Amino acid sequence: MISRFAKSFVLIVVALLVLAMVGFLHPTTRIYTTDLLGETTFGSNVDSPHVKQWKNPLNEPISGVEGGVIMEKLGNATAKAALGRATWKLLHTITLRYPEHPTSDERAALNSYFHLFSRLYPCGECAHEFQQLLKEYPPQTSNRRAASLWLCHVHNEVNKRLEKPQFDCAHLDEEYDCGCGDEPIKKSDSDPMDLENDPSQDELTGAQLIHGGR
């Protein structure tokens, strides 16, 4: 008759053998924090392709640039008009502040931006039209003047279809003030990411401040 102690010993040995086999066949999952944005990756191999992709994002080609429109039709006419005005201001400001002598990386960035924009613009039917315009008039990225005049031409193509007045591209900077003072970035008390902050208003009352000399 096997004693109770011997039975317990045998069970412990068997359990340890089972755990050892499981650990051998399925290595313990480890957690890795990548260098970019603190993203956490689970895996048993730190050299996995997923981890490499996050550790070296600039060495990877940008995906998603080519493809169809992602968003659905925007039926609210008021929202569509407000979105359009804000978008044209953003795009014109980007091209008016674009470098005079861009690097190849900066040129590729602007080109990719417009193609990604044409897929993700919240107005699906507008995005489709913009994609057609990109095919007919590819983005010009050689310098600031080329980029801003190209976008002005595209804007006028849209206005032509909508039967709206044409922009005078020679005075585009007067219509869309880009604030191109090329001033160095300085620390300020206000948060630069507070996009709702309006320095032209009084902080306490919200009243518009008076600007003299103009």
C-alpha cells in the first residue's frame, strides 16, 4: 500500500512535469513597450515584425494613401458648407506656409497629405470630386509658390462647377492670412493646442477687444 505522502509526492512531480511541457511548447508571453507613443505589444519575440514596425516608423512606407473614399455622403447642407469653408482655410494656410525650399521628405509629406485627405474628408461626395481633381491635377510640391498656386487652381475648378466667383491667385495671401512671419517658436502662457482660445477676446467677459491703428 502506497502511503499518503508518496501519493502526494508523485502528484507534485507529475504536475511539475506537465507545467514544464506547457512552458516548452508555449513560451511565456512577454510585454514590450515600443519607443513610439508608449504603445504596448504582446509577444514572445522582441524582434517580431510588429515591434520593428513601431520602433522604426519613418523607415516604413506610408500605407493607405491610395484607395477609394472612406466617408459616406454628407446630407446636411449647412454642415457641408461650414466644413468646406474651414477646410479651404486650412489647406490654403498649409500651402502658404509650406517651405520655399522643401526637402524630398517634405515634398513627399505634402503629396501624401493631400491623397490621404481625399480619402478621409468627412463629406464623401466632396472627397470623390477631390480625388478626381487630384488625378487630373496632381499636387505640385516643388516650393511654396507652386503648392499655393496649384491649390488655388483646384479651388477655382470647384468654384467653377459651383458657379462661384474665381479667386485671384496672385492675391491669395490677402484672402487667407497665413500669418507668415516665420517667427521662432517661443514659450507662452497659453496652451498652443487649445484651439478654442481666442486672444482677441477678453478672458473675463468674452468681449471683442478693440484693435487700434487699423
